Amino acid sequence: MDAVRDLVPRLLAGEPRALARAISIVEDRRPAAREIMKAIAASAGRAALLGVTGPPGAGKSTLVDGLAALLRSEKKKVGIIAVDPSSAFSGGAVLGDRIRMQRHSTDPGVFIRSMATRGNFGGLAAASVDVADLMSAAGCDVVLIETVGVGQDEVEVVRVADLVMVVLVPGLGDDIQTIKAGIMEIPDIFVLNKADREGIERLHSDVQSMLSLAEHPGGRTPAIVRTVGTTGEGLPELLAAVEAAPGAAGEPAQARRRERSRERLLDLLKERVMEWVSVAPARQEVDRLAGELAQRSIDPHAAADVLMARLTGGARG
């Protein structure tokens, strides 16, 4: 495609408009999306992917903003993916780039993209992995992925990021229950934000107690870092913890990337199968088999076998 041939070189050169256009094409799953992803594959995967998750109101956006500023002081190019809830009317992100992180809006070394979940569970937009690859191909050294913050469903961020930070704050009701809510096995780092608030000592103690009871892959214990995102207090220590975390480099990072690649491949296979069953003649075959299922003239496993045979070329008709 001429459009792809024109767009990809500009994206690889780090042109923001080309990156923004490519992200829109990929996020909307337009026909050119696959060609773009194939063209940039060799240049993707170089950036460190850092996930930032935690309950709503924990100050994730403020921390991401502060980390981006620190990384820019080190002359690193930063991409930010802010995954927002979907609008019930437009399907787009409820919150926008210009509302978040306004001090970076004129910095050519920071590219911010808000993405809508569009009903995707797990706190991440379906295309977030592809978008991270596009940012990496465009020259970003670090991509910060901030999730919606929906509690137990945040585990999906592990499938995307090289390293995961879970942000907690004192005063969110029952702190122990918040910590238990499906997130103890997620993080490489616990960030105790708003550390100037009353209750920070209790929260810190609670996290330490829970960590002592939990099993940690590879014997690693997540670091605990206190921060005050609004003032920048603790952010240098947080960045140092990120750089020192086992998940940031070496074999743990490679193992996570291998697992992430495997999950991504399986997700793409599922997507291709669903595309196949949504177009004729497969759609008609699905409808026919659904009718037989309703009449109990075929069992679900046999119906699935028929479709799989047709998909793999094992049956003709």
C-alpha cells in the first residue's frame, strides 16, 4: 500500500504525526494495520515497558507525569499510553491527552496517547501492545502504560509490561482488603503514594505483612517505595527501584517477554479465528450449526469439530 510505504519511514524517523496516524490505524483495526505492524516489527521491542496500575484515585497519572519528567532529564524519549474508560456515547476515551500531563504537551521527546478500553477487560485497551511497539519503533526508550484502575482485573498489565508498579494510597477504606484484591502477585514494585497522609505507616506495615505471606516467583520480593507525586518526593528513589528491579533486565525480563509473546500470538490466533467465522461462507455454516445445536441434532463439540475442520482445510463442501 502506498500509504503504508509513505507512513512507515516517517514513523521510524520519530515523526509525531506519523506515529499518531499509525496508532489510529492500528487502534481502529483498519486494513492497513497489519501491514504497518509487519513493517515496523524489526524496529519494535527496544523500549522498556513499564506498567502503572492501582485503584482509582491513587495518583497514577501524577506519578507517570513525574516519572516522565525524570526520564526526560536523562535525555530519554518517553511514550505514555493512558488507558481510559470508554465513553458510552462515542466509544472513545473519556479522559483526554490534554487534560493529563499538560507540561509535556510541547515536549517533542514525550508522546502521550489516551486509549479507550472499548469494553476490554483487564484495564488495558486491546491494541495497547501494538501501540507500545509503534512507540518503540518511533524511538521511545521507555513506554509508560497507565491502566484504568479497576481492581482485580488489573492482572492483564503483567501480560504487557516488562515491569509493573502497583500504586496504593492510605485512606481508601479497608487497606488490607484493597491489597488483597487480586494484586499481590502483580507488582515488581509497590508504590505507596501520598505518603504525607495519615495512615501511611499502617499501609506500609500492611503491605510488608502481606508480602511476607505471599509466594513470589523466582524468590524475588517486590520493593516498597514511598512517594508524594504532587511534590516529586520519592520519585528519584522510585526510578532507581525500577532500574534495579529483577523484572527490568536480564533473564526475568527475557522470560516475561517470551511469555508475553506467546500470549500475544494466542490472542492474534483467536482474533483471526473470530474474523474467519464472521464472514461468508463460514458465517452461514456457524448459523446452520447453531440451528442444529438448538434442535439437539448435534452436540457442541461435534459442531466445533466441523468448524475446525473447515478452518484447517480438513473438510470441503
